[in-house]
Amino acid sequence: MVEIIYRPIQQLIILECMKYKSLSELLQSLVLAPGQPAVLFWAEDVLFLPTPLSPSMEFFAEELTKGRVYWMSVSFTLMPEYRDKVLVEKGPEVSIINVSSSPTLREVAKWLKENYDKF
């Protein structure tokens, strides 16, 4: 019989936050390789794009065993209504995933929204 262990993230450490004033501004800032799709997350009226640090480095792999996850950065803006796709002039078409069902990502979105004026 297989033992199943659920061990949620205990801490999410974000090293840099980049706030954008509008959806258009955020999307225009994306630098993508040709043909690469853009996928962003949405929850709690916040659209965001995290850049996680790879757990392949020994330090981060050890931190992961302690329940700590590191993001190099997160780019975000407020977006009150969820849409599954958006397209802006001079920007890529973007797919948006509603991550409201993820307790961790929902908490990230709440934190970004609560701290919007600090960035």
C-alpha cells in the first residue's frame, strides 16, 4: 500500500515584486521567444506571473524540504474580472488560468492586492 503525504508549502519567499499600472502595461513587458505562449495566473482580482527559482540548486532543494519555496520575481497588476484570454495592442495573446482553487496561489494574490500600494 502506498502512503500518501500532503505537505503544503509553509513559506513562499518573493525576492522582487514588479507592479504594473494596467493589464496592457504588464502584457507589453513580457519577453517571449517566438511561438512561446504566455500563461498568467489570476485570483482575487489580481493577474500575476511568477518566476520561480529552480530547486535544482542544493540550497533551494534543501529549502523545499522545509516547506519553503522561492520566487525570483512576480509581475502583477489588478484585474477585477477574470478572462481566460486577453490580447492587447503591441503585446502577445495571453492565456489566463484561474488559480482560485489553489490555497497557496490565492494567498499570494491576496497578499499582492493588499500590498499593491507598497510597490
